[in-house]
Amino acid sequence: MRARSRCAICAATPASYAWRAPTFSTRSRRHLHDDPRRERKELFVSETRATTMRTDMCGALRATDAGRTVSVCGWVARRREHGEHLAFIDLRDHTGLVQCVIHGDHDLRSEYVARITGVVRPRPEGTVNASLGTGDIEIQDCIVEILASAEPPPFPLDARADDVDENVRLRFRYLDLRRERLQRNLRARAAVNSAVRRAMERQGFAEVETPMLMPSTPEGAREFLVPSRKEPGSFYALPQSPQLFKQLLMVGGFDRYFQIARCLRDEDLRADRQYEFMQLDAEMSFVDQDDVLAAISEAVLDAAEAVTGERPDAIPRITWHEAMDRYGVDKPDLRFAMELTELTPIFAETGFKAFAGASSIKGIRVPGRAEEFGRSKLDALTDRAKKLGAKGLVWMRVAADGTLDSPVAKFLVEAEQQALRDALAAEPGDLLLVVADEWATSCEVLGHLRNDLGRPPVHKGPYKYVWVVDFPMFVGVSDAGIPKPGHHPFTRPHPDDIDKLESDPMNVRSRAYDLVLNGWELGSGSIRIHEPELQQRIFNLLGIAPDEAMKRFGFFLTPFRYGAPPHGGFAFGIDRLVAILAGEENIREVIAFPKTQSGTDPMTNSPTPVDAKQLLDLGLRVLPKVE
RNA sequence: GGUCCCGUGGUGCAGUUUGGAGUGCACGCCGCCCUGUCAAGGCGGAGGCCGCGGGUUCAAAUCCCGUCGGGACCGCCA
């Protein structure tokens, strides 16, 4: 046993895992740290997970094992029969495949579970399989024990199943899980959990569990409710996050808390959203933003390193305002340029009506794609822009001679056209898109178009982490003219803006921050308000009177009267981080038993109706369906 | 709540535009042959409520309406 920590994906030690060749096959789509081009002679130094039934793992055997008598256990991945005298069986466990040479008649079919005992020998000359990690050797003189027979699987348990209807994969999830892809993804997930836990412990965070059954606090996401049997008509809520409890842990003197916490939100599902998901949830006392960002960065970078083998650089920061200004979104994807360019001054004196008087004119340059955008695609882009809230979209194709091919070109004087080309660094063949509107609208519309036109799949290319800081305290106003909190109502205002709370609330920044990776929001956090007076000031702004605040948040507010430390925290989504690191575009691929977009589980058929007796015990009656 | 895409033997597809016999391909499955294969090969065979319901038609996988299921997105996710 080695003292150094192992790769939790493949159980190899750090010294070896960077050299580990794929042991399943070269057809698999993704490899994390595998590189089959490397030298293979010192490939694999693995713990053998020997048991009373086996001596070695299938995928771990190497030429250095030649001569050993071994026992391996696993599933029949493939068989190649040559009559009753000879057959090749590829036996699979989670470490990979090994070829077993079987003489005589054995009824070994797909997915039969078998124990095979034999002698490891180098393969005969000319039969080495370079695409297998175990391809230099095979197990000969085999004794075959069938441990379980199996019906043929409904889909092939290899890379071909990537194309199988996801509903079928989910119905037979336990079979899907046998595949290399899901084995790797879930082991990457385990590696992330482990690295995160170690990073937090190393930094002095204590792991504390918080309740799953808590009072309903209807702000924010829709909650799952759990009826109380003892008090019919009353309900628990499942936590959207441990937010309130973790702040109380700070009041309780824990100083540094973390938890890999299950969170539940009854909102519609997406590629990056499930009802239940896991967060690294953390909170710290006597800190400011820099402390929190540093601690969380440590966990994220450790997690990334554990999966990819490479530690990312320090995570850069960008303010919310700059993110909106340059990328038009609060979760910028920094893997590609196409930045929003400020054009307002160019058209200060313009005679073009759509631009004249607009408070913000911005544009993006879509390099080299003028050709591709004919009239119908440009009309579709314009529709898209309008749906996103713009009054319109000005498009221009840069012709070979540099002139602007656009229905509005005739409204722009030559100096304006030249300044526009210069500002956007336009080249012949480029498509230019311009929006003139309020600053926020111009940014948001172009930000969407930028993502639509330029964004690679989330898992492609380099990993670009970024902290987005200085979020606005309030976003928009309610119908009654009351500001709406951008993060949550316990978020601390930016210290430089506190004086403006009442006079200019919409321009108050908060001490709230997001972590973004490749355009996906990984998580968010904030420095909190720990003084009851400041908290009530915020509630006043939000139109919540003191008695109302006590009614809604009483159990949370009372503790702060007993001495709360300055504190702040963060939470990021484990599922999303793992998905990106594992090269997946959908978090269902990194969850063992996920639900479909409609919230059902094809394997267990949940949710299901329950017996009338159960409802009776809970004091519940189900209403008839409304037509 | 909304928009768009997809439902054809166990799996993946073609067929739908322009209606004409469940017509076809690949994999898998079952049987036989085969002593160096490796997503083995050869021969043979079985397997279909064309998601479901209704309509149009002499005739519907194909056209129309509805519905169910899956997926992507918008709303929503403090």
C-alpha cells in the first residue's frame, strides 16, 4: 500500500496514473488523464483489490504479471468463439477488460458473471492489442466458474449506448452504470467529493450536517413539502440549501463550517438542473470577500486537479458590471472572444434614427461568418434579438472591398462606417451585429447572441474559471416599486455603497459573488449582514416591516440579537463542476440515478400514487384533476 | 405555462416531403460451422399495435386533429 493518495477514478497512484492507458477500448469518447501514446512498460501500479474470490482486477494485469496464476471476477463483455475448441472471453470489471483464452465448451454469454482462474501469459506474437491496457497479455489455461447467468442486455454496454434513447438508459440505469463512461464519471465525482472534503478540512473547516426537515420559507425557489403526521395540516420543507442553518452555525461559534449538502428545489428541470443536487456549502466567520474566495478557490482547484491531473491557474476576477459590459451576461464564457464593443460615441451625431439618442450602442464582430448568414438566417437573428427585448438588430456583412453590406448602410455617413469598422476591427467576411438601446438591454441581447453564435459546448476547450464580484444589491423593482434583492435579503451591501442605500438603491453594489466555469454558473455566495440594525434597514427597503420580518424569518433573526460574528460564505454545485470536468454537457451523466426532465424516474416509476391509508394518516385528501 | 425537435422488431437508423402489402440496412438475439480472435468470421432463423386515440381516404408508418413519453430552450431557479 502506498501512502500517497490514489486517483479515485482508476485507483492508480499519482506516479502511475498519468501514464495509464485506456483499458476498455480506444473507442470510448473521453479520456481524462489517459494517454495511450505514453510508454506502457511502467504503466500501472495498482492496489489489487484482492478478495477471497479474486487475486487481481481485470484491467490491472500487465506484462509484468506474466507467469502468475490469477483469479479475476467480472462480466462477460464480449466473446469470440472459434468452435468448441477455442473461445476468447473479454472479462470486464470497473478497471477494464482482460482477454481470457477458453478451451472446451462453456456457455458464457453477454453479461454472465464469471470467475476465471488461469495463468497470465504474454500474447503470442502478432496478437497484441495496442488499444487495450491489458493488450500485451491474456489469461490462459482458464478454469471457468459461472457465478450468475444473465439475460441479454437491452442495449450494448459500451460506447454505442451513448446513442441509445435516454429513457431506455434510465430504465435500466443499473446496466448503464456498468459502462466505462458512467464508471468514470461517477468516480470523477467521488474524486471531486474527496478532494473538496480534504481541501476544506486542511483549511480548518468543520463538517456539520444540517436538517433535511425544516420550516417552509417560501422566498426564492419552490420548495418540496413533507406533511407532518403528528400535526396534520402542518408541513416541513426540504432545504433549498442549508443557507439559514449555516449562518446560525456562525452565531454558534463554528467559525468555519462546510458540508457536501443535498439541496432540493421544485423548479423545472434542465440539462444543468435536477430536483436534488449537491453543493459544497461553506461559511466562515471574521472574514471578508477575499478570504471566502481564497478558501473556495482552494477546494475547486484541488477538485479540478484530482480529476484532470492539472491544477488550473489562480481564478481571475471580474466585476459584474464589466462582465455585463464586455460579455453581456453575468456568467461570461471566457473561452472565446467576440466581446461586446462600445460604439455609442461614434454615433453621437448620427442621422440614423435607430441610433440617434440611444443611450447605449454596442456591437459584436462575428469573424468570417458573413457568408454563412443569408437573409433568412439574419431575419431569424433579428427575431431572436427582438424576443430578447431589443427594438431591433442592425446587421452588416463586411464585403471583400471593406464596404458594409447592410440595409442601413445608406443611413450612415462614411466617417461613421469607418469608425465602426475600426472599433470592431472588422475584416472582409465578418458579420457585424449592433444593438442600440438602454445599456442593460444592449448588453443582454448581444450577450445572448454572442453565446448563440460563438459558444463551444461547455466541456470543450480550456477550463476558464472566473469570479464575478460586485453584483448589484437589487435587480429591478416589483410592481409596487419596491427593489427586489439580487441575491438574498441577508446579503451585505458593498462597504463603499452603504450610504447610497436609501438615496440610490439601484446603484448599490453588494458583497455577492459568483463562480463561473465555461459560461456555467457553478455557485454563488456573499458576505452576510450580521447586525440586526443593518438587516432591518434592508428589510425596510424591501418593504418588510419589523413585525413582518419576525413572522417570516423570526427563528433566523432572533439569534442575531445574541451576538453574530461578521461572516460570509459560498456554495457551488458539485454536479455541474463534475459534469464539466468529466466532459459532459448534462449533469444527468454524472448522477447515478437521475430524473428525467419531467421529474420522473423511469427505473422506479417515481413519483407514484400512495395508499388512501397513508394519506389518511397525514390528514391529506387529493383533489380531483381539474380539466 | 410557452416554443422547438424526436417516437418504426431488443438497440441504432432509412422509409414520412409526393399515401399504395411492415419494404429495407446495421448491431444484438437463437441455431449450426469454425483452434488466434479482439466491436472475430461464415450460413440459417426468430422477432413489429410504425408511442396511443380519433379523423380524412378505396387505401395511412406517411396527411390532419388530439394525447402520452423523451430531449433542448424560454418562463421559473431569492
